[in-house]
Amino acid sequence: TATADADGAFSVAFTAPESKHGEHKIIASDGTITKEFTFTMESTPPAVPMPLNPEMGIKAKAQAYFDWKDVTDLSGVTYTLQIATDEDFTSIVLEKKDLTDSEYTITEEEKLKPVTKEAPYYWRVKAIDGASNESVWSGMGSFHIGFSLVTPQWAIYTLFGIGALLVGFLGFWVGRKTAYYSY
């Protein structure tokens, strides 16, 4: 909303809402006369995010942590993260869109299955600015997830206890056998 001067002229400054890059129409009307103008939203894509973690070829946890360098843009930036089982990303196992932070940790529900170093997971990320301009995908990283047995602490203590009992019983039995044969 603006107020016109005596000659009918006016000036308005506005913040462009998040929208797709390219040309957009702006319509000004006083209720009688309507004028149409063209506003052009910038179309320069943001920089490509640089992957940091997991590092190339490492063994990661099933709930892997991903991190990449921040990308900035005046219109704001979100990220898309992809994880696949092939270098061409035709077999995507996880895709997270609209991430507002330059990091992501896989949730319990998204846990990745173990894979070998010879057949790893691949990951990449791209940045999208507020005008829907997308960077190209980052270089891909690879990582594998080995088999991990999670043993509760009580089970470890129980196994130690049983082991101590077995060692004690074996010591008692060897001692009795030795005493029996020494007569």
C-alpha cells in the first residue's frame, strides 16, 4: 500500500517474497487505473557445498553424521542430501530435502544397513537458494558401514561374571585333581 502525491505519482519499496527465479508481474492499481510491471528475480545459483564428513572411504556408524561447508545467499539457502548405493545415484536409499543446516545425522528410523568397503554408500549434497536456483551436486563421497554388535552393559557384566565362575570352577577342579594324584 502506498499513498500517491498530488500528481498521482508514488514510490514503494518491498521485499520480494521467496519465489522462482525469472520474470514476475507486479500490478499497481488505484481502483480505477491498473498498471503492470515486470520484476526479475535473480537466477544465479548458489555455490556448490563442499562435503566434509564422512570422509572418503571411512567406516561410519549406521546413524552416520554428514557435514558440509555452509553456502550463503541473500535469499537464504536450503540443502538436499542424497545417499545411494551406486555412483550414478540411480539407487537412492535416502534423500533429505529442505535442510536448513549444513549438517545432518541419520535418525534411528533411517539407520543404514551394513555394506562392505568394496560396495559402499555414496553421498552428495546441493544448495538451493530462495529463488529456487540450484547449485550443481557436490562431488560425491563414499563410506561403508560395518556390522556392529551392540551389547547392553548388563550383558557384558553377566558374561564377565560367568567367566569368573568358570575360571574359579576350573581352578577348583584342577586343584582337586592335583591333590588326588599327589597321594
